[in-house]
Amino acid sequence: MIAELVPAEVAAVQYFGDPDVTPPVFAQEAALVERALISRRAEFRTVRACAREAMGQLGFAPVPILHGAQGEPLWPAGLVGSMAHCAGYRVAVLARAEEFAMIGVDAEPDEACPDEGIRELIAGPAELAMLARLAESHPDIAWDRLLFSAKECVYKAWYPLARRWLGFEHAAVVLEPETETFTAHLLAPGPVVNDVRLTVLRGRWAARHGLIVTAITVPATGGRSASAGSIATGSEFLRDVRA
């Protein structure tokens, strides 16, 4: 699934569930989940196994993956990345910081949000109207959960660079069913990439195997040519930002 959503230069590793042999973790990592449930420890280990495999693909040695004040993973110098997990799925995407400025990934079950109140929390009036239209025209996808995943993905890409909180109300998202893409219009001052301030992020999504996966990649410069899964690159990237 994830290979469909990111450029070839991005190292992406996924597991459908946890392997029979528990992946090892560093002592510093184990301390983070020593009081967690067994299931939580298992997904924690597996998603870090994904990340270290991705590190190896990029030529980086395995190191502990700890987290910052907002729960964001702390990557070695020279890397950007993101991790996600949900029931039955773990994924990590990493790239060289010289090539990509921002990366985000999220995974959710392809099931409607358990409480309609959640929709009101994550979606504004225009987004609620969009969800109603999509549910009528494409009833086979849990669009409210996809919107939630897209906004989580936006935050995961945003925070490591912006270092500021971004609420659900600070991104207006448009979901495109035909192209399996989404556009997030930032309603808060975005981070600066290549001397321009981001106002729009574009991502890709997939709904397969009972799962929803979303991904965003933003190149470190505006001059990259577009590639599969890449969003807002080259001249298209520059049209979508303003100083």
C-alpha cells in the first residue's frame, strides 16, 4: 500500500500485523513502554523495526527511536520521517533531509468514526457537506475516518518543521475520490520551505484491505521533478505557496 503513496526516493516499510518473532528494541525504547499493554509493546516494536529497515535502505545504522514533547519520533541527523500503526498494520517512511523537508504518514481502520460527535470535532461545515456527498457517491469508503487520517498526516508532516500545534480546525481538507489524493489548505501560518511559506499541502491516500493509509511528502527544494506519490513539487509546488 505505502509504495503507491510516496516517491521512489523515500524508504517505506510496512507490516500487516506483528511478526511471529518479536523484533528487538534498544533499552531506551523499551523504557518508554515498560508499563504498556502487551499489544501496545508489540506494535511499538514492530513499527520501529519498520523504521530501522527503512534506515538501512538509506544507508543509516540502526539507532534508538525515541520521541519528543509532542510524541513525535526523533530521527538521526540527516533523516526526516514518520511512523504510524493501527490494528493489523504498521508503517514507517523515511528520507534524507537534503531531499525532503517534510514527511507524514497515518493509518486507520476503514471504518466509520465510532461517534458522530467526532465528525463535528474534526470537520468544518464545508468538510461535513463534502463527507455527506462522498458517502452518497462512494459508500464503500469510511470518508470521515479518511478525513481524520488526512488531518493526522498533515500534523505529522507539519510539527517537526513548524514546532507548533496544529488543530483540526487549522487545516481545510478536500478529498478527491477519483485521483485518491487530498489537498490541505493551512489556516495557520505554515512552515517555510525553500524560502517560501507553505499554505497548501497535497497528499495521497489508499483504502485497501480494510485499512486507510495517507501520506504527504514535501521536497526540500522547489526544483525537484514530480514522481509517483510526490506532492506539490517543482513549478506546481511554487504555485501553491506564498511568502
